[in-house]
Amino acid sequence: SMFYLLQHYNKTNAAVYKAQKEAKKEAKKEAKKNIYQVTSVGLNVRAGAGTKHKVINCLEKGDKAEIKKIVSNWGEIKKITNKKGIIKESKGWICLNYTKKL
């Protein structure tokens, strides 16, 4: 019946609308991520924000760091994606002067 078809159409439409809304929300969340790419040959990862903190790791040119917190020109790392696309949870801070924001 026409009634059934309309009801079905409305349900499908609602589901599509909801899926689109969710996708937009995800895209916004993704865009809000602070991703910085290393531009120097090697970039020290330090235990804290500043050169007085000890070096605990080193990133390579092209590596991408998702930053969760920024203090002046230092970024606290949430995770690293290397050039091969391998993602690693990571700790430490990098100087953002040697990176570019993506």
C-alpha cells in the first residue's frame, strides 16, 4: 500500500540522514586533531616541554605526530605515525618549530 511505502521511505530516509550526520561529526573530530609533520632530519622527543628535559626518543623527517597539548612552542605527543603508516602510541614532547601543521 501507499501508506506502507511512505512509512518505509521515511524510515530509510531517517537512517540515511542519521548516518550522514554521524559521518559529518566524525569528519569534524578528525579535522580537529592536531597533526604535525616533522620537517627536520631528526627531532628529539623529550620527557617534558623544554630542552632541559632528557631526550627519550627521536622522530624522523616525515613522521607525523598527533599532539594532545601545546605549551608555548612544545607539543605533547598522543601518537606517532611513521612514513610507512605504522601508528604507535607514544609519550613525550617535541618542539613544534621543526614541524609543519597538517
